[in-house]
Amino acid sequence: MSASFLFDLDGTLVDTVYQHVEAWRQALTADAIQVPLWQIHRHVGMTGDLMLTALARELDLRFTDGQLDRVKQQHEAIYQQLTTDIQLLPGAKELLASLTDRRVAWAIATSGERASVQGSLDRLGVPDGVPVITGDRIEAAKPEPDIFIAAAEALHMPVAEAFVVGDSIWDLLAAQRAGALGIGLLTGGYGADELRGASAHRIYADPSDLLRHLHELGIAE
Amino acid sequence: MSASFLFDLDGTLVDTVYQHVEAWRQALTADAIQVPLWQIHRHVGMTGDLMLTALARELDLRFTDGQLDRVKQQHEAIYQQLTTDIQLLPGAKELLASLTDRRVAWAIATSGERASVQGSLDRLGVPDGVPVITGDRIEAAKPEPDIFIAAAEALHMPVAEAFVVGDSIWDLLAAQRAGALGIGLLTGGYGADELRGASAHRIYADPSDLLRHLHELGIAE
């Protein structure tokens, strides 16, 4: 068995989900669109396009093309303002370093665009040579499996033996569709049952809790 | 049976939980205190004092008295900036109006202070004569039962026959301690199992979903 780890980024390794919610709120409000915030929260982790499509369907809204583009650009600008100082989630850096030390392969697979995730990668100190698959490189977004399949390919590892670590049900649903096992973290603000309902293999509070329990995934000391 | 409804405010009738999270984040960051945001989210609904005590214990932080006061004042100021335009949750106004039409007694019971909740009460159009119990009037905050007991007393109704409607586990735990039945709403961003784990009698998506199912609580047409 050659296990590898494919990490989501926002809400999994860096504490940015709530700033995404706030940025979407401000962007939508600026366009006079009103959406309950818990429903925005539950769609973070999708690409912006897919999230807005989902909200439009669930809330019976209609966006014009011009509105969609405006709201997405606004979100991006406001998000950058809100995240001048990106905070790591507890244990994120230590978890990645520990995997590297143990020669366990890992990659990053995020719906975000390369330009907007660079700050998070810098804060994490992701070494050169670690594959980083971003939303702009992949046509099909989570919950489609493509992004995790591409990440496993970049590692030259079988996706069926990969652990996908994520904070949202979209990560876990995509993991299952890729044939990988999903590991849920509570750091994105989902409850444990929501992650379990999306077929989480195991659930941990945060990266440091996962690090303390790596043996449960068969990673030896 | 003389049922009454005791409503939490933030996250239950008005869509303000995520702005509270963002305001706490900015207030704590301004004081160089780093707290994962999902853990802030899970304590919204307590008073500021109790939340900061909880975070200090759970994260092994130490706040000085000066820091506590500064962070609370900052939170209040930032929250006011973020909520110049308070959004109602779907069906909130209609639910309250429907109860009034049916001559079902209801009250508001919130941990917030009177000054900071006035905007929400105005947006909801809470009529004169409806009791509004705020955190500054009650010594013991949720999850202690006092605020709901006081609200039932103000209605001259038995708290044991009251439905407490809230979005957070603190509302539901306080309801149980008051001997009332808790009705959980998903609008605060908790998952259904978290609400069920805090003894919710029933769970609905939002006020409009509760309004459509009032018969489940024995409220006749």
C-alpha cells in the first residue's frame, strides 16, 4: 500500500472559509442580491461559478451574465482585502512537514485560482516540487473528482490509495467519486454528521488532531 | 396547553451570525490573538464574556482584563460597521406576524445588549408590547436558562409549555435547562446533528420552514 495525501487548502490548511463567506456576502449585497449566509457557507469549496449556480437554483434567483462576473470579481477583491494576514490552521505546517519527513507523498488540490492561493502556499511553506493543482487548471470543479485525480497523477500515485483531506462535503464527495478515501476536518465549520453523511472515512478536529492520529490511517511512526 | 414561542434573535430571525464571526476575528486579530474561526462560530450566541472565557479554556490562551475589554469593544464597533444593512432570515417577519394573528404569545430572548439589537428589532418590526429580554438585563447568559425563564414570565406563560426557537446549541441547552422544548434552525450554520445532540425537539431549515410546519408543534390553522 502506497498511501498519499491530497489536501484541500481553504478551511483545511488555512483559516480562510469565513473570510470567503464574508467576501461573498459583501459582493452579493453590493449587487443587491440577498442570500442567507449559512447557505453561502455550505457552498464554499466549490468554484465561484458552481456556487452561484447552486445558490441560484436553491433560492430561485436569476443572475444575469454581467452580474455573475461582477459578483465574482467583487468577491475576489474583497477577499484579498480581508486576508492580508492569512492564518494557518493549528498543526497545518507540522502535519505537512511530518509527512515529508516520513517520505509520504502529498499534494495540494484546491478549487481556488493560482493567483489567489499563492499567499496561502507561501504561509504554509509548501516546498518546490510539491504538486499544486488549482481550479484554473481543471475544467471540472469539486464535487467532480478531476482535481484529485490530477493531483494523484502529478504524484505518480494511485488515486485509489490516496487520502483526500478536506473540510467541506464537496471535498469528500469528490474523493468518493475519485475512488479515494475522504478525511474530514471540522475546521471549515461543517458538523461531523454532515462530513460523515458525505462518506468521510475518518473525521478529525483540525490538522493537529489528524497529525496525532496518523496511525489510524496506517502511517507508522 | 398554552404554547408560547421564545425566539433567539441573531442567526434565528436576523442573518447576523457570520458578521459576528468576522467582527470577532478582526477584533482578536487587532490584539494579536489568533483563534480558529470555526471555534468562534461555535460560540456565537453566548455573551462576549462567556465566549472569550470558553475560547481561552479550549485553546489554552490567557487574556488580560485590559485585553478582554478592548476585544469586546472592538467587536462591537466592527460589528456595527459590518451590519449597516441587517438582513432578515427568510420568513422571519411572516412567522412572527402569523403567530400574532393566531394569538400565540411570543417574545424575544437574546444574549445581545439592548443598544446593539435595536437595529434588528426595527427591521423585524417587533410590535410594542412584545417582551424583549436582552443580555444586559440578565446576569446569567445562555446556556443558563435564566433568559428564557424571564421571557416566559414576561409573557405570563408557563416556560414548561414554551417553544424556544434558536440556531445555536446554547439556545437549545438553555431551553432544556428551563424545562422548555428547543426548536433548532439551520440558519446559524450548525449542522442538524449538532442541534439534535443538544436535544432539539424539532429542526427546521429557517423561519419560513418552521412557519410551513407549525402544525407539527400543534399550532392549528
